[in-house]
Amino acid sequence: MFFSNDRTKLRQAYFDIWQKTINKQPLEPMEQLISLVIAEHPEYHKMFANQKALERDFFAEQEMNPFMHMGMHLAIREQIATNRPEMLSVCYNNLCNKLGSAHDAEHQMMECLTEMIWNAQKNNSAPDEQAYLNCLKKLADIKF
């Protein structure tokens, strides 16, 4: 359901999950995670009332893509749960303490994740987990 290369199907999953949340319908475990991320972003709630967002293009120079943003929260939460790369959860905990907010810590971590992905795409290479971890350590004030 949630794993697809089809942008419209992925976006539709967010819409369906949010509709189930609003209607207080039961959610599968993965849907619960996604629902929580959506709930933490009230600025996107209006978007879920308009199906046009399913096909809309979001241009980085103009605005944040809400689906990518929420997807990055999910990716970071999975990384924290699995502590991959190793030491990531230490960085996360330090950032949470430093910023006073898990959500804000995730937003900071997104900058490092975005940079790692961008560099991998630019260099046509695998993501550099060590560079990612180094970026996170700097954010979290962890000495190398």
C-alpha cells in the first residue's frame, strides 16, 4: 500500500490515512505513524481537503513539498528506531535536549538527510552514511 514508485498512489495513501483518522477508523501500525506525522503538521491539513494536491508539482525554489517533508519525518523516525547509522539515536537525543523538541530535532536532521541524498544523486553514488553522521554530530554538538 505505502511502497510504490507512483507519486499519485503514495500521495493518495496520505489522503486515505488522514480521512480514516478524521473518521476515527482503525489504522494499521504504519498508518498510525503516518497519521501522527500528518497531525503534527496542521499547516497541511487544508491540503487534504483538496484532491488537486495529488497531481500538483511542488518546486523546491518556491515551497516545501509537504509529501516529501512528511516522508522525511517518517524516514528519520525509522532511522532512530533502528539506530542506523550507528550513533544516530545519540545524535537525536542530544538534539532533542538541545532544542527542547523532538519535532524540531527531526527538522534539523532533515537538513543533513537532504544533503546526503542530494550528494548521492549529484555524484551518482550510494548515500554516504558517514558524511550524514558527521553532519548530525555537528548539529548535536558531539565531538568526533
